Amino acid sequence: MGPQTEGALSSTAAGEPRLIAERHGQRLVIVPHPKPGIGDVITDPNSACIIPGVETEPFIQWPDDRGSFGELVRFGDRGIARDFVPSELNRIQVSITLSYSGVIKAIHYHFEQTDLWVPVKGMFQVFLCDLRESSPACGRINTLFIGDLRPWKLRIPPGVGHGYKILGDKPGLLVYAMDRYYNPRDEGRIPFDDPGINYDWTTHPR
């Protein structure tokens, strides 16, 4: 199945949105997608189809005869980590996770937490879905193929559902930062195969 461009779906086109969570006046909903797909495939950081608030920047490495060096992130500097500044209220947390080939970790969402992802090994099929009812792109799905072959960093704002699948035959290694300590009360889960989101995780011959 090739890249699709579907953008945000209206409730009249695809059925009534389904409320999944609400907090402090912010409502997160699933806009039904009648057909399975992978949404807009993002290959350009400046794509008009990218979900509002989602940002990317290159993960640059400097190889030489000894190996290579790369900066993961500079907290508080310009770029995707510009507002990742420790304070009395916000404490930065950096974690690392290894996932085996073919593993799917999805779908998570937050009301408060912003994520910064840096895939440092392997290839990731990243799923994003705008769950914010107030967003002009509510219901929009993005897919990003990032990692070894497209070394991008990724910023995921609150209210955007996210997850990934590891592609190829090697494990994937992800370093990720959060703009606050992990709080299980701020994390919500949606099944990876939710019939409303209808995301197609399979690889099709083409």
C-alpha cells in the first residue's frame, strides 16, 4: 500500500468522533477512518501535511577513522528541545528502549508530556495521530520512516497519539527525552489495532 494523503477527516465524512479522554477542558477523540491506511507519509520536515506541533530535525553524526560522534540533543538551545529547561515544576527525564524486529509499541498519548525521540539504531515506522478535538488537523494520521536510513529527531506534542514498529531484521534502539518525569496518570493507551484509527501496520507487496 503506497503513501496516502487523507488529511483531517470530518465527522460527517467518516462518522462521529469517539471521545477517549478529557482533562481540564481538553478533549481527545478518535475520528473514524473507514478504510485501513497509513495516512500522510512525511518525507519532508516542512511538509504541509505534518500534524501541527510535530517537528523534526536531522540527527547529524560525524564519522572519521575512529568511529563516529553525534549530539543527541541540547536542552534549552534552539530547535526541538528549546523549551526543555529544568525547573521546580518540570524535571527532564531521558530514557532508552530497545525493541526487537517486528515489535509494535502503540498507541500512547499524553495530556501534558512532550516527547523528543532520537532513533539511534534500526529503522522505525512511526505512527502519529492528532487526537485533539480542538486541532484543525484532528484525525490526521502521519507515518514517518526514520532511523538508520533517515536520521531524524522527532518532537511529539501532548494530544498526539504515537507509536512505532521496528522494520527489518535488526532491533531498534530509541533514546527519548520527556519534559517532565514520567507520570502514569498522564499516559493513556489505545490498542494498536483500534478499529476507528484503522492503521495498517502490515507490509504489502507492491
